[in-house]
Amino acid sequence: MYNTVENPALRVIGAPREYVQGPGAIDELAYLAARHGKGHVLAIIDAFLFDTLSARLKAQFGARNQKITCLRFAGEATHAEGERIVEAMKGADVVAGIGGGKCIDIGKFVALHGSTPVFSVPTIASNDAPTSRLIVLYSEDHAITGTEFLAYNPDLVLVDTDVIAAAPQRLLKAGIGDALTKLYEARATAKSNGTNSFTAQAPYLGRKLGAICHEVIRRCATPVLDAMSRDERHPDFEELVETLVYISGIAFESGGLSVAHSMVRGLTRVPALGGYLHGEQVAYSTLVQIVLESDVAELHDAVAFNRAIGLPVSLSDMGVADDALNDAAQQIATGTMTAPYITNFPHKLDAQHIIDAILQLETFARTPE
């Protein structure tokens, strides 16, 4: 995707320049920004946290005699929204996207078009967008319209785990779904001798990061979620967040993507699925990929885990009516085949393979254990 090197036989791994995580980490923003020019930050903040965080950040920057300009993210990562904010840069030394994945992607878009460093400051751990150079753009009705990418990964990823812990549990579950895909997609990329996001071979570490994600999630997810249900913070919370944001982010770019993320191109075309988070969608599409791999034992295991923590296992789970399943499967398959990484699979796929796997999964999901 990125064409980082001309020779696709080379191995390439990419990562953000710095990663900072922990309770209260957002209070370091002004200090970290001061290394860039005068430390003037243009902060693009998700609407639901705008009032609280903008006041907190203005106080922090004011105490250091640094400037911060806070703008409210309109809610969708459209090209028009990115251009609106580029017009408001006014000499900022750093752009910071503070919020969910779409807000962070708009931060990257503004930094790309304004030629400034970019800080990713996720307020939720629902996906691994913060670490990557990828920018996904959408229409106003939430369909993917295209992608752009930075020349390099973000200069800083700043993760305040107090803020992450305060977010709804559903968002952490979505992050778990997004990170779970990495084992299966990196494996399929390796088996097909495919390329990673840098249009290169996955290095050894890139191939292994997906397995690390899987191990940490299987060990930590349930106890962490159980503790959150009791308004407690489990000791493994920090490790789980690091896995969902940092390790998973490096894994998807350096290990390679396959069917699971290709299907996002199709899932976002189905209106009934518009209310589902990226991580929820790919938690489902990972199961479709496993169906295509014909591994029944692995499918049983993955479906059981999704159900145990509350992630979807079928289109029916996500509100697609029985009489709409065939049309939805066709829409999804058509969109899936437009993804550049659909070729990262051990055998060649076409739209009918995707349709058949979707419908097989619907049947499997309804079969009593």
C-alpha cells in the first residue's frame, strides 16, 4: 500500500517514533510538544470529550506559556472535514488528534497536508489506528471513500489509561476484536508470500506480533473486563491496552492484512451495519476468514471466545434480517474484492468465495453446540 521500498522482497517494519502510556499521560502533552518549535499545538478533539479536555489542556498549556488551539471534531473522517481543519492551522507546530480512530485519522490528514508533526492521543482503545501512517476517509453516510497515508508513522502516540478506563466497556471490546485479527491475517499473508502495508515482506517480528496479541487477549481480556464491570482496574489493564493500541498497530502494518480487514470495504456498504464499530466488524470478518481456511476446530474456538466477551459472530448478530442476508452478502463481497490486501490469502479468492463463507458462517452460528 505505502510503496515504502521499490524492491518488495525486502523486509520492512514501521512504528511510531515514541509511545507513551500510563495514568495521567495526557498531562505530558505540553511538555512533549515543546520539543517542536514553540510547542503550539492544534488539538482536534472528539465532540463528546471536547468541553472537559479542552479546558484541561488550555490550563496545562497556559501554565507553560505555550499555545494550544482546540477544535471540535465534526464526527466523520471526511475529506471536507480534513480540509476545514487544515484551513484553521494558523502556524501550529504540532497537530494532535485526540479521540477515537476517525478523529485521529483527521489529525493525520491535517498533519499530512499541513506538513507538521502529528501526535495520536487516543481516548479509547477500540482500534489500532493511533500508531499507523494510514488515513481512512469516509463519506457522510459512513462508507469508506479512500485512503491516504503519512510518509512516516506518527511522531508520538500518547495514551492516558485513566481516560481509556473511563470509556464504555463496549469500546475496549471492539479493540479486542480488532487486535484478534492480527494472528490470522499475518499468518495468511505469510502463507501466500504476500506483502505488508509497506509493500514489502513481513519481518520476523512483524509475523510474530499477531501471536503476541492473541496470547495477551486470551489471558487478559476476561479478567480485565470482569474487573471493569465492578468499576475496578485489573493489574493487567495496562498490558491489554498496550496490546490493543501499540502491538496490534505495528502488527497490522508490518505483519500484513488479509480477508478480515478487506471485508471492511464491504461491511461499511451495508446500512444495517453502520452503527457497528470497526473492531466489532472485523471480529466478525475474522470468523469469515477462518471459514475460508476450512479450520473447523479453530472456528469453534474463535466463535466461543467472541460470544464469551460479547463480540458478534454473524450478520444476524449485527441486525441483518434473514430476508436481507443474501443481498448483504453480495454487497459485502463486492466491496471486499476492492481491497488491495485481499490477495494475501493462500489461494485466489473471488466474490463468490466470500458470499459462500458468509452464508456458511450464518448457518454455523445458528447450529447448537
